[in-house]
Amino acid sequence: MATETAERKPTAKRIVIEPVTRVEGHGKVTILLDEQERVRQARLHIVEFRGFERYIRGRPYWEAPVLVQRLCGICPVSHHLAAAKAMDQVVGVDTLPPTAEKMRRLMHYGQMLQSHALHFFHLVSPDLLFGFDADPAIRNIVGVARKFPDLAVQGVMLRKYGQEIIKATAGKKIHGTGAIPGGINKNLSIAERDGFLKDLDQILAWSRGALKIARDYTMEHLKDLADFGSFESNHLSLIRADGAMDLYHGGLRAVGARGGKIFDHVDYRNYLDYIAEEVKPWSYMKFPFIKSLGPEKGWYRVGPLARLNTADFIDTPEAEAARKEFMALTKGKPNNVTMAYHWARMIELLHAAEKIRDLLHDADLQGTELRARGERRPVGIGLIEAPRGTLFHHYEVDENDQIARCNLIVSTTNNNTPMNRAVEKVAHDYLEGVQITEGLLNRIEVAIRAYDPCLSCATHAMGRMPLEVEIVGADGAVRARGGKGLYV
Amino acid sequence: MSKPRVATASLAGCFGCHMSILDIDDRILQLIELVEFDKSPIDDYKGFTQRCAIGLIEGGCCNAENVHVLQDFRKNCDILIALGECAICGGIPAMRNTIPLRECLAEAYLDGPTVHNPSRRIPDDPEIPRLLNRVYPCHEVVKMDYYLQGCPPPADAIWAALTALLTNRPIQLPYELLKYD
Ligand code: SF4
């Protein structure tokens, strides 16, 4: 994009999709068409601002894991654990007792399961089951529940299982308190464990089913999907020392669009040497990039697709078999197809279910050593692979135990440039020189939804589109307006 | 008779209260038999289609757009429920109220350790809404009818309140469902 300010060219046609997102806040899309109906600018704006990094200053460090998760109630566990991992360092703990680490991992896989199920069944399945152009009045979860009740029930129950695991490990389904600096505050009772084991086979079966739907859909529509909102990009995630996918802990790995490594096994406590974020005047969300490549070339994708692209293997058998099939499509090179996120996400759903099974059979969960102690340190940096991608938490704590500085890069922020690219690509491919319909505009949201940025981002237009088309003069005055509340 | 309509909004909240609505789990299938959803990020009508019986509001107001949405809900809903601490008292986002807004913006866009901002311009494009000087709880902006405590309120509390209102019974919330954490 040539300029970063909102253009107000004479007779430029401006299209707004709002609200399109609630990505740790709220978002909208604007598209400007010139006189020839060509797309001159397409943007996803994040329109909310919290100021968290500043107002957490002065709070005692042990509050961070419970406070910071209130940034996002969709994956609070990720924030809870990333902050706890940072605070482990602050209390001088490098290795948690096995019970503490495994309880946290169980909590995290429960979170993966519920978040991926929510996104796939509640939010994305309507697009896949009814089509991008379907009547918006049925293209939603209520429509799915009426037409495919079994599927809707599976989605609800998969999510519920994940939420129950979170409750058993964190104390509450949303905004729990389980992880504390240096450990965890409870173990898993035998009764809790047996309750989860009882439903496990069903959960595994439903996870396999969900993976099959995502896989079959992608394979059947491969020709159309391959180019849909797609582009080459770098990919970033945490990776285990042996190259396995690890959602809870590891070093940073970044690969290029063709698979070349940009950096590997980087100790994430040095993230400042590798990652920076560009500020643009038209969005409250910053634009991260890999420093050595600069803002133009250094932007990257995170989340399920990036994790499949960076991992050498997955350490659970069924997900590994699925990964091999997925990677065979691109002959082992990174997959750059935006819509492949859904398939990758469902491979991770099955991986999470397998991990939950393995953990439930591990007697360490009933251990009683819950917490370690060490020497206080001034800095803590905690990273985790949240459902939506790599999440960075960085705190400095002063001698009074108060937080002196805080820096967060949330998962969705890492995908800011990619989401904007996807919007731009779809706008160019579908909106130029044609009669604009609701179905075409839904395609913009379909592309954003692939990144699972957050709940309402991934939701659907029903009935009335709040589509606004304005012809704006050079002075900024609206010359003509149409289509508000357009029924399509 | 047509079913009563329910609308929901997330203003300056974290979406946790909406997640708690979904935590009624399989009762959601009963709920869609009882009511029709109108404007909501969950099944997302982007604007009101008809008058609604109940509006559930998560979050307080931190920018001009939040105020606009809240006023729109007041206009279109018979009953407005403030769902959770953010809607009731501003919650965590209101922690910025003790600090000048300028400092919050400077930390995020000028001084943060990963910030790359050669022009030192803070986001100000006309496309993004203006921030309010402080975060306001809902009742300071419009009249609210009910308040459900908790961060978030437990799913059972939301279920109890909704079913009571929809069947014209008084809302009865046992002590365990009132969480102040
Ligand atoms: S009350 Fe709690 S759960 Fe609800 S929006 Fe606010 S922080 Fe999130």
C-alpha cells in the first residue's frame, strides 16, 4: 500500500464491513475503489485500545497471571500460562516440579481442544457446510444446529470437555487461578481423572471426525481454495529441542516461504534481538516483523498453519500420520494456502486429545510437590503457543515486587500483516469491477476467519449487512451514500 | 406468537462473558428453541432487525463507538442486562482511569521495547474511533435494568436469569452463583 493514511480521493468508493472482528477488541474492514472500480486500498483496522502495558505497572507480580488473562476471555488460559511462565523466572525457577508442569500442560491442551472446537464447529462450519454465498440467515451456528444437529452437539460437547479440563486444573472455566509463580495450586484427584477417562474415547472419536471433515473439505475444494486469500510468507512458532511440535514450551524457529530456516532454537528470553513491531496510524494493532529482514520482508504467520510448517514431526501417532498427509501435499515444503489453516487446526485438535489421553494416564498428575522456589530475578519472559499462535509476555519487576514494565505481543497481533494481505488479495480477486454482493463481502470475512483472530471476527453476517458504500469528495465530505443496511 | 428476541454486545470487555454464555453447553440447543437471536457477535446480525426483549451487554465504554452501540441497544431492547464486572463497574479496562490516556498510548506506540515507529506518530486515522478520556461503566451512559456479577458471571447464573426473565418469574440466584473474584 502506497500510503498509510486514509485516502479521501474524489469519487473514491469506500466499502466498510463493520463490525468484522473482535480481536482482543474490535475491528473493521475498509476498501477504497477508484473510478475504474479498481481496489486502491484494502485494510483491516483494529479499533480498540486498552493500554494494559502501562496500567499494570505498580501491581504486584503475582497478580499478573490472573489479571492479564482478562485481556481475552476466549483463550484466557494462554495468557494465564504465559504470564505464569514469565513469573516462574521472576521467582527464580527454571524447572517446575513434574506435577506442576504436567498440570499446566493438561490445562493448556484442554484450552486447545475447546478453542479449536469452538472455532471450527461454531464459527467456520457454516461457511463450509452451506457455502460462502449461502443465505446469511442460515449461515450460522443456529442454522447448523437445525440442519446438522449431530454435528452441532459434537462441537458443543468437545468444547465442554476442554472447558471441564480447564475447570479441574485452573479452578474455573474462564479466568481461573491454577498456575502460580513457580508452580500450580492443585493436582488432579483420582475422581477427576476417572471422570475424564470415561468420556475420552468419545472425545477422540469426535476429534478424528472433525479432522476428517476439514481434510475432506480441503481436498475436495483444493482447486478453488489454493489461491483464495493466499500468499507466500515466513512462519514462526516455538519448537521442542528435537524438532517436535510443542504447544507449551520450546525455542523459537522461523522458516521462509520455501522452508529455509531464518533462525532456529532461539532462547525466547532473547526475543528482543529478533522481533520488533511497526506502528501504523490506521490501526491500534501493531505489525510485528523479524528484525533481520525488516518490516517489508520480515512479517510472518503464526498459529496452526505456521506450526505445521515449522515442526519436524508431531509426537502423537494419529496427529503425526495426519501431519504427514498434510505435508505431502506440498512435498514437505511449507504450505502457504490460507484456507489450509482449518485442516491444520483440526490436526492440532486431535493432537490435543491424544496429549490429554497420555497425561491422564500419567501418575505425576496426582503428585503433591506443586511448587518450586528460587532466588528473585528482575526480569521474566514467558512464551507459549496459544491456539491462535505464539504469545509473548515480558515483565520487569522492581525490588518492591511491583511490575515496572510490561510488553505483550498477543497471537493475533503476529498475524496482523497476513490478515491484511488476505483482505487485500480477496478484494483484488473478487471485488473489482463487479456488482458487490453480500456473498462477495463474506469472502473477505472468510479469509480473516481462517486466522481465527477472535470470536466475533469469525462470526457471520445474518440478514442485514451493515454495508456502507460512500462516495467521498477530496474535502472529506460525503457526496453520495448508498447501501446502508442493504438487504442482499 | 413469535419468539422473544435476544441481542448481545461486547464493548470494552474480553469476551469472557460471551464465552460464559456458551458455557451453558447443550442448553444452548434449548435456548434457540426459546428465543431468536438478533444482533450478536455469536451468530452476528450486524444490525438490529427487530425490537428485542433482552439485550446482554458485556464490557463498559472505552471509545466513542462503544457509547454508540450501547445507546443503540437501549433504544432497541426492552430489558438491558449488565453482564459481568466490566459492564457493571468498568472492570480491568478501567484500570487505565487512574493514568493519563497519553501515557498509555505512549507506552504502547512510542516507548515499548519492541516498538518500531520512526515517525513517532500514535494511531490517529479517522477510520479508528476516538478513545474516551476514561472507561465508563454502562449505567453511567444509559439506564441499565439488571446487573449480573462475576468475572465472568457463571453460566448457570446467566441461564437462571435468562429463563426467569423469559418466563416472567423472579430471578433467584443462590449464593454460589454470585461470584466477586
Ligand atoms: S467481566 Fe470479566 S469475563 Fe466479562 S468481559 Fe470483563 S474481564 Fe472479561
